[in-house]
Amino acid sequence: MTESHRAPGVAPHVRALRQSGLLNAAGDDHFEKHIQLVRNALGVPVAIVSLLEEDRQVFAAHAGLPKVWAEKGETPLTHSFCQYVVREEANLSVADARLHPVLKDNLAIRDLGVIAYLGTPLRLPTGEVVGALAAIDTDARAWSERNRLLLESIAEVVSDKIRAYISDLNWETMFAQLHEGMIMGEVLRDEAGHVYDWRHREVNPACGRMLGIDYRKIAGKTLRELFPAIEREWLDEVASVVETGQPARFLRQFSGFDRWYEGSCQSTGPDTFVMLFMDVTARVKAEEELRASQDFTTLRQAALLEIGDRTRATIDIDLILASTAEVLGKALGSTRAGYGQVDPLTETVEVGQDWTSGSAVSMAGMHHFRDYGSFIENLKRGEDVLIFDVSEDERTRDSEALLLAHDIRMLVNIPIMESGVMTGLMLLHFDKPRPFGKVEADFVRAVADRTQAALKQARAVAAEKLREGEISHRLKNSMAMVQAIAMQTLKGADIEDRRAAFTARLSALANAHELLLKRTWHSAPLDETIRSALLPHGEAHRFHISGPTLDLSPKQSLSMSLAVHELATNAIKYGALREAEGKISIGWSLFRSETGQPMFGWTWQEKGGPIVAPPQRSGFGSRLISRVLPSDFAGEVAIDYPPTGLVCTLTCPAWDTADIPPADAGLVEVSA
């Protein structure tokens, strides 16, 4: 026998021993009969089953050891002879350890009284030697061949016991650690032999987790005791497996838990079975959602096509709003649906022709966002607002009574943003909470985009027709103006001077019409647009024009020119230009609203004319200003009639914010 040197790290036999679970057997009575057999057969006072760890030997079984070591159940390697059996994987026979060249200094001689030693290896089912079966005498003794053969025979029985123990331990470990739920059960029959229930003989922890019950409380109970209302199919399938001996797979819902389980059942003998199953609720619901999503995709496509068909051939704003709201509301089963035009400055929304399911009343008209909660802050940031229950959401809880009065339990608001500013809103109302996710939100946004595009197209067509009517109207007026110019200019004897003045005035009138008809410009300066439109309407000193340099789009330029032309014509007929002292101030500025949004403001203000009163009816020019300017500038126009003179204002989101001041900086004057 020679000393062997241990390699760095955990020795292979130690790793195998730990992985086997055999160390858990230490101190139990698994090998009690075997060591008693060794003592009786070999006539020794001490017998042990020793397992070798990295720095100790552990007694899986022992008899005859001194009390102190028997209670410890282990010794350090300084007290071990068995370590040499394991290292050499061979028998060790020692007649007198006190005389042995390697063992004479081993502390087992002094502390355990080990003098004579006979040991044989114990192997795992995988072949590793992990311990020894040993017979020990406290006196010197010569071991016979018969002693060796007897010990080896008993060691084979111990090794078989080890294999059985490990097999059982592996089964128990697998049973406990199995991710699938496992039931080993037996069916119960009535007097006629019909299966009416089954009993859980054993269940693993995973079974308890999936059923939401402590697994230790399931064993011994019948299916009906645990779940009186369970579906009959659970019992019938097990009965069929036991009756026919044919295994079965299943995917079935347990409605009592609203859960789905998938697994298999197999007969294991007369009236006994084993069942393996998994909770697949998440998978089943995901598949259901996928099918619903596919169905919804088809519905969405059909709805968007219908919206396109119903809005393509009309410029009727109310009809467009009613059509899109109806398609959207029916597709999502809402109580109310509609589209609103938003004023971000006043935090109001004007809902157009909406749609209701029949039980709810229309909410068409002007509404203040903050009357209904604080979610306006989310909308202004461009965030979708989805509130499943207005009574529970902190943004609407204080406005619950008003919302419920309008049959709004759940609301969906999808903002429409332009240049970072909310200009429109698609709204959905429900009288009770319902599922609503990203797919539905994307659909609402798609409808909102279609609605906005249809409205822009309708307004553009309407504005174009209005412009065409205005140009025709202006051409007629121009002929009358030419006649007036001629009559006023050609009076008197100095005919040549009169002709020159007549020619100059006709030229100014032509310049104004040339600006109106130029649609190929990429841009036009705002101040130039205004001056060109004013040329035929009076002396330059009667107009005060001020504001920062800004470029208009072709559409904005034409719209502004028509509006200024109309306002100036009105001033000549009824306003400030009718009197010799009358003057007109035209100014504009860039500023930020209270919420920080970049804005553009434009003002026409008359002074020094006759006392003004609101007209009894709206003329063609007023309608043009009120419709064309808001459409082309995406803003709002107001015409007021204070006694001192007419005031017209335009307010809209700024389209050029490069030089916008941090706050309202007032007007920046340019030369008139």
C-alpha cells in the first residue's frame, strides 16, 4: 500500500458521492443488519460502513465504536484506515496497525482502539469507490482467507443496497423536482363496478402549485372531495384509461379555477394510474388572443375600407364625422364615438357629429377638458389616454359623477398632433370596462388619421371653391372699380395728367390680381403679400404694417391676400378708409402660449372711421375670411365690431419657430 497524492480540486469520487445523495443515509438504519452480520460472521467487536469525503470519513452505519465517535458519526482523516481502501480501490488487511509502516501513526489506533483492520471497497452504481465495509478488532489479529471472502460477500450485498437506495432517492428527487404535476392514483368503483371517483395516493409539489393547494393536503383525498363541481370529463377519461389500458392525452379546462391543463394519463395496474400534466393557461389564452387578433385584423381592414368609401366622395364635414364615428363605434362595440377639433389654448374640444349605440345621448358641441378630469396633460404630450374605470383612475375620480351621467365608465382618447401641438382628438366611450390593448389603440389612431385626412381634403376643396367664387366676385368688382377710377380720374381739362393717374391706378389693381393668381410660388413674404393686396385700396400712409419677417406657403399667401383685399374693400365702403382721417394697423407676432406652445397671432384694427355696429347678416367677404383663413392656417379667426372700428384677429400654431422669443415679445415693427 502506498500514499497517494490528491489532485487539486474536488476528487472524482467525492464529487460522485455528493451527487449520489448517499451521504443523506448517514445515521439511518439502511445498513444496520449488514454491520451486525459482519460482527457476528467475523467475530469482531466493531464494524462500520464508511463513506470518504474530502477531509473526513462519515459513518453510514456503525457498531461498537467508542461513544464519543459514535455520537459524532464521523472522524477526520487522521483517524481513518478506510481512506486507503478508497484511494487504492482494493482490500486492506492489517493484523497489527501499531507495526504497520503507514498506519502506525494513525490516531485511530489511540482514540478508537483500532488494532486489526480488514476493509473492502464499496462502489456506486456508476463504478466509483466511495467508501469501505470494515471489520475492526481492538487486539492484533491475523485475518484468514475465509474472513476476506465473507467480508467481500457482505460488501456486495451492501453495494446492492446502495444501488437500491440511490435509485429510490433519484425517484424521490425527480418526483419532488418535476416541473410537471404528477398524480399517482386509484379509481373507486360502486357496487356495480362503475368508476365514480378516484383517490390521490401520491402527488408531487408541482401538482399542488398548479392546483393552488398544499400538495400534502391532496394525498389521500378523492377528486370529488377536493373539487365537487369539477367537469365530468376529468373522471371519465381516467376511467377509460384504467378500463382499456390505453394511455390518453388531454387538453382541458378546469372551469373552477379558470385554468387550462395539458397532459397524459396512463394505467399502472388494476385500477391504478399515473397522470402528468402542465398548466398551459398562458399558452391557450395567447392562442385565443392571436385568433382574436387575426379576426380583428380582418374587421379593421374592412372598417378602414368602408371609411374610405364613405368619405371619398363627399366634402360634407358632418357626414364625414358621422360616418367615421359610426364605423369606429360599431367595430369596437363602444357606447359613443366621435372626432373633435381641439383648441390647445383654451383647452377645449368641439365634438362634431358623433355616433352613439342608442342608449347614450350625443355629446356634439364644445367641452372643456378639465371638466372631465386631468388627463388633458397626457393628451398635450401626445400620449394616448386609456382609462378603464373612471371611478378608480386618479385622473377622473373627482369627475366621476359628470362622466357617469354621460354613460362614460371607460374612455379612450387618441390625440392628433401637428408640429407638437394637439389639434384633434378621436374619442371612444364605453358604459362598462372591457379589454382594450395596443391593437385596438392602433386601430383608433388609424381611423383618426383617416378622419383628419378626409376633413383636410373636404376643407381644402371647400376653400378652393370659395376662392374661385371670390376671384369671380373680385373680377366683377374690378370692372366696377375701373369704371369708378375712370370717372374720377378723367374729369377736368388736364386730360394728359388724368390719363397718367388712371394708368397708375389700373397698374396697382393689376398687381393685386397678379398676386392672387400666382400659385407656383414656393413661399411669399408676409409683409409683401399684405402690401400687394393693399395697393389698390388707398394711400400707403394710412396703413401701419408691423411684424417679424415670415414666409407664407402659396396657399397661406393667397388666403391672406384675399382676406386683406376683402377687409380693405369693406373699410373703403363702411370702415376707416371711408373717412379722410381713418387709419388701419396691421400687425403680427410670434409668442408662446401659457402651456409653452409656439403660436402666431395676426391683427387688423381700424381707427378713425365712422362708428361701427355688427352687421345684420354675414356677407360673402365675411364668410370667406371666417372659413379660408382658419382652413389654410389651421387656426381660429375672430371678427369683432367695437364702436371705434372693426378688429379681425387670426391665432394659430406657429409654422416657423426658429426665432420665436421665450415669451410674448410684442410686435416687431417694419417700415410701412
